[in-house]
Amino acid sequence: MGKDTIKLIANNKKAYHDYFIDATFEAGISLAGTEVKSVRMGKCSVKEAFIKVEKGEVYVYGMHISPYEKGNIFNKDPLRVRKLLLHRYEINKISGKIAEKGYTMVPLRVYLKGSLVKVEIGLARGKKLYDKRQDIAKKDQRREAEKEFKVKNLY
């Protein structure tokens, strides 16, 4: 595996449905050894996770990493709060944006970059119900167009 190869572990499709993503950041994550082994096996979920900035540090809540089968006493709580590793200027930028009304931070995906576990986090604004309906309508139109194109090219 090269230094810049990326292997996707977990993706948060719901975040793209519920929020407008304005900016993304790549953050490292502070994990225990057995948690890293579990993530390498793909046992990670960020569907209900959210991110908070507390006392100048960034934490992810609700990120589920299943206990490692061979980990016995070294296993940690699957839903424990984990620290994200970002540069100070990135944390300042994020906390400034969150102070604005309507902004939040959500984890978008978890992946392995070389040998490191990384989390892509997004600066997000909540969508209203009509925005979600528009997105669903666009997706349906695209699906219909692809279906028609496929049927035309079969004959």
C-alpha cells in the first residue's frame, strides 16, 4: 500500500441528504490499538455521529467502532467520545463558522490513508424539507433519464 492510497471504511450518505456541505476538512482521529484493528476490518459507522468543539479541541460523538474480536480486556467502549486531530488554525476557522447561526459539523466518511485512519468532516447547514424534496426529485429525474438511455441503447 502506498502513502496516498485511500481505502473507504464508512460513508455518511445521510449527511448529504440532511445538510448542505459548505467546506470539508481532513482530520486524524485518536484511537486505541484495538480500535484501529477493528476499523481496518471495516467495522465502523458514522451514521448518527456529530462533532463538537470544546475548549479548543474537536471531538466526535456517537461514532460506533465495534469491539475487536481478539481484543479481550483492551477493547474500549464502542460509542466513546474520540478526539479529532486538526491544526489550530483549522479549529479556529471551524469554531468561528459554528458560532454563526445554522452551522454544524458532521463526519462525512472514515477512510485509511496509507496506514493512518482519517475522518473527513464537513461544515454543514441544515436543509429544509422542501430542499430535501428538490434533491429527491432531481435524483428521480436522473434515474429516469439513465433508464431511458439504457433502453434506447439496447435496440
